[in-house]
Amino acid sequence: MKSFNIPENYRSPLVSAIKQKRKDADKYKKDFSPTQVDAGTLTLLLARHFGFCYGVENAIEIAFGAVRENPGKRIFLLSEMIHNPGVNKDLQALGIRFIMDTKGQNIIPWSEITSEDIVIIPAFGTTLETEALLTEKGICATRYETTCPFVERVWNKAEKIGTDGYTIVIHGKPGHEETRATFSHSKAHTQSVVVKDMDQAILLASYIRHEKSANTFYEDFKGQYAPGFDPLLHLQKIGVVNQTTMLASETQAISDYLKKEILEYFKPSEADQQNYFADTRDTLCYATNDNQSAVAGMLDSEADLALVIGGYNSSNTSHLVELCEARLPAYFIKDELSLMTDGSILHYDLHRHQEHISDSVLAGDKPFRIMVTSGASCPDALVERVIKKLAAITGNSAQLENVISDWVSKA
């Protein structure tokens, strides 16, 4: 796989050494067991896969390159480059400004953007409408486009089955930048609708079965369907794609459910089933699959708690938290400052959508077994800082330094 030129301060000697050793020993990614790191009374279980993915490193390389190549010019990002506050802060420190927030609301009016400006498209991609707006302003939308190739793969899949006459059902978070972009590209070729979860998939099935009036569809799926969508006409032949960072098991469950419902209602012959439900297979990106599989493998071990590191608005990271918290206490933290010297943890509660402090989680003179993973937009250097903070809180800094020296010397 291509090696990217990203700032050295995002890399970690320890994590790089561990990842390289695991890669050398398991080239075909068949072993999803965690890496155990023993540092005195602290035992760390590091997920087999975590951290920056191909698309993120590609986006960072292009964004930092744009700054180097355009001294004196105003440089803008359509919105956050990736869902990591540290990386976005670094880009802003270089003078890059965000045109929109993560919900697509303008921070800077379009009237202030001119043909002399540089505009970077983030890794999530953007809508066709925004691309057209940039073109109208005389800005080449593809000059510094960092759209992840795995997101583009979903667009291509949606276009292919859309031109074959299928309606596209997109499993994703309706307000997420990537889902908005995928919806825009999809509806340019065929009728499309977004479902955010299994509950909405079940609701959609009631329209497939004609159990609910078409009039109520527009309220039930407000803001999630393409113009001209008619549930009586456009739910007879469907295909499912997804936001690339969703939970794999949920996407598969939704796809299986909708396939069952549409085949039971229309009752086609076995040979004709493909004309009602397109075989899109899984459209998750490789990193999402690997990271989720690695967490599943990690959870086969015993531990006191799990730490999941990443931006609070990171979809792929939030799903790692969901997997962990189903098995043991799990804490969604954004950086090492979330770990307090008294053993308390500042973390994000996915269910209440707010930060919360859990007191004295790491307090006491006792051994700890802690699982650690991170999202695809989290630098390895941040994971190392969290590990070092854990060692400091539990009184194992010296032991950890010996471990780091040993790993790095053998790299």
C-alpha cells in the first residue's frame, strides 16, 4: 500500500513498531487478536488494527501539500478535513479556514470565496451541488480533492445499480457529510432514500408492503428522500449501500431484512429475485471492517475496561465504542488530557450526547488490564500519549519506557 508524506508528529515509534511486527507476522490479516503490552502492573491490550487509514493519510498529505504549494494564497476547506479535533486544529494553525460546519451550514459566506482562492474537498467528499458552485466561481474542485477512494467506490456502486433501475437505500447518518455527499451523487442517477438505523428500515418496509399511506412517508423520512420520490413506485426494486463508517453488522442486518421483506411481498421466482433486490455486497471501507473486526477479536480477552480514542463526531469511532460497551465498561476519550491524575476519566456519552466524568476509574494501587483502540482519523502519536498517561497514572512510567525501548530497538 502507498506510503504517504504526513507530519512526523502524527507518528509514534512504539505504535509503528507494534504494527509492523504484527503485519510481518500476519500479512493476510487473519489474526485479529490484540497485542499485549506488559508494563509493571499495567497490561495493555492494543487492537490489531486502529488509527489512520489510507483515506485519512491521503487527505492529510494533500492538505498540507496545498499549503506548501500556495504561499500567500487564501486556502479553505469545505468543512472539517477529518473528524479529529487535533488534526483540524493543526490545519487551522496553518491558516486554513473552514467554509462550512459539519452540518453543512456556512461559516463563511460563499460570496467571500473567489476564483483566486484554494478550496480543499475533505475526505468525506462533497455534494454535486457544492461542486457546481465551486465551478461557477472558477475554482477547480478536483485540484485538491481528498475524497476517500472507498467513498467514491460507494458512489460508483450506487450509479451502476441506479442506471439499472434500482432505487438506492443508503444506510447512514442523514446529517453526516459523507452521507449527504453519497445521497447527492446517488439521486443524480436514480431515486434514493436514507435510513439511519434498523428502526427506519422497518418503517421503510411498511411502505414496501403498502401498509402505510404514501402521504405519511414524506413526514417519516423528511429530508431523507430524493425529489419526486413515490413510495408506491420506487420501493419495488432496491439496492442497499452505506456510509463507509457504519457498523458492519447493522448494515448487513438492514440489507438482509429489506431483501426478505421485498421478496416476501412481491414473491418473484428465484431466477427473478435479482430484479427486485440488487446484490451490492458490503460497501464499508477496508479500515472500518478491519478496525471493527479487531475490536471483536480484542473483546475475546478479559479486561477491566476499554478506552476508545477519537473525535466525538467521528462515526467510525463511535461504532467501536458501541462494540466495546456491549461487553465491558468503555470510555470514549478525545486525548490524553481526558485521563486525570486522580484516576477519573472525562469521556463522551454516546447515549446522552454529552461529556461526562467518571470518578476514580483508574484509582487505587492495583493491577489494570486495559483495552485500547482508536478511530481511523486518530494519529498514532495520540494513542502513544494516552498509553504514557495511563502508565503515569498507574505508577508504571519507568516500566513502560523500558517496553518502548525494547519494541523500538527490535523494529
